[in-house]
Amino acid sequence: MKNHNHKKIHVAVLFGGKSAEHEVSVRSARNIVAALDKNKYDITLIGIDKTGGWQTFSAPRLAAAKKIISSGPKTAGAIVPYNAGGKFLAKTDNGPKKVDVVFPVLHGPFGEDGTVQGLLKLANVPFVGAGVLGSAAGMDKDVAKRLWRDAGLPVARFLIYQSQEKNSAVYEKITRQLGSPLFIKPANLGSSVGITKARNKREFIAALKTAFAYDNKIIIEEYIKGREVECAVLGNENPRASVCGEIIVKHEFYSYEAKYLDENGARLSIPAAIPERVSKKIQALALKAFKAVDCEGLARVDFFLTKNEKIFINEINTMPGFTSISMYPKLWQASGISSAKLVDTLIKLALERFNKEQKLRTSL
């Protein structure tokens, strides 16, 4: 029996954002709100439009929204981060109200990359997910791969080019180093946005243009022929790994279209049909990859598994999707944790970390 006299936790769900993953974030927010226990949580919805404006949302409006329409250069506002009492406030129908914890369901740059996490740290409010460093390192594929490589973890060979170096990205030279085909990706983006598989020079030149349209730094990787296996991680100091899941792709690779636009573009196999010894290796690597980038709260780690059972870490998502087809919640469901329990645990982890950090000295 629930204790209705118990004070509810006020959670602000932050979604949308300026990145190319805006629409995915809106869909993720809907599922998180549906999973939150309304007897335990008071929920304020805060949407960020593509211009960066913040606005409060009603539940029916979120249910119908595909994206957040800008309300002009000056929005009505949704937060009052710094008031005289040093509290982080959200605007509600009953006036400004103190926020107990923020759930930033933001994917990609301007949300999953440490920017919002820095704002929330300055505002001294608990928030779900990795901190500033973990978010930034996990978002940047170049930095993450360097950290994993330094930790002795297996990654595919890769090269990095900044926008001012694009003329030195010569197809013949790169294929001599990495072979063919190649994968060209923006360094800081998710949901497979801006990624191209290039099998010849013409495709390579077009792929460079696409990747540089989304980021000033791109990563060019060797092609690893293998199965795409993913593992979810949950926790702070002592994280645990979920069962493994496999993405069986019907497109050339697991593109944005295969993920979100073509309902038959990919099939999820959970748990993955792989030997238990391989699953255990992937779970152990997922935990190491999580710790190597200083991650906290949650992450989904993606792998390639070759025919001869070689495992390569592909990338980490520090705020993975929570849409109805997303792997992260599905992996935990298969591991015995419902969506309601999952979001509850994530909020608990956020509050635990915040309380631990409050005990640190901030002055001499």
C-alpha cells in the first residue's frame, strides 16, 4: 500500500534540444513520463526547441508532439535556475516550484555532451546520467576511442580529421591505412546521423561532405565485418551490465532510417543468440568501457562481434534512446527490470551521487 502522505519527488523532464536527434528525444521523453510512478513523482515537462528556447509543456501536448515548435526568440521561459535561495526552480501552473531532480532526456550535442550537465551542476540540482566529463567524453567518438585504446580495450583502427584538414583526407592514402570500405562519421553525434559507408572514392567524397555538415571534426574508421551487439549498463560506482542484445539490420548498416523510419529496417534479438562465454566477455568490456570514460548512471555500449569471436567496442551512448523501439529499456526488461523500475533506479542513482558530492569541501 502506497503512503500518500509521503512528499512526492518533483522531477523535471528535459527534452527536445538543438541537435539532429531532437525528434528522437521527444519520443524518448514520452516513454519516460509514461514509466514514472505518478504516486511517487510530481512531473514538470520542459521542452527545448531547435533554436534553444525553453518552454513548459503539458502532458497532452507532449503526447501529440513530434517536435517542439519555437515560440519566438523570447520564450515564456520554463526555469528560474538561480533565485535568491539558490534553488533550481521550474515554472508550473501554481507558480515557480523547486526541482528535486532533472531527467535530461537529451540526445546528441547541446544535451548529451556535457553542456546541460554543466548548467545543472552550476544550478546545484541532481540530474540523471553522466556528469560533465563522462558526457563530453562519451559524446566525442575520437576522445572515447582514445581513452579505450589507452585502457587496452579493443577498438577498430581510425583516423581523425578537423574541418581545416579536409583537403588532406585523401581517399587513396586512407584506404592504404584502413582498407575499404570505410565508415565516415561526425565525431559528436548519435542515432547514426551523418554516417556513411563509403565503398569507392566518389562515395568517400560525398561522405566527407555529409559528416562535415554536422561536425567540425570527423572520424574515419576501418570496416569491421561482424554482428552488432549491444549491452546496457546501470549504476554509479558499482555498475552492472544487462543481457546482450543483437541488432539484425536489413539495410546496409544500422542507419537513422533503419532505426527510426523503416519499421522493417532492423530487428532486435534479445537476448543475443551468442555463446554465454562471449556474452560474459561483452558484459565485462561494457563495464570497462563505461568506467574508462568516467560514465555514471546509465549507458549503452555498442560492439562488433566478428565470425572468429573478436570483439570491438564501437561507441557508447550516455543518454541512450527510450523510444518504444530503443534497445536500452528492452535490454533491462529482458534482464528483469521494468521501465518503471528502471527510471525509478536512475533517479535514485542521481540523488545518491548528488548527496555524495554535497559532502565534498568546496573551500579551504
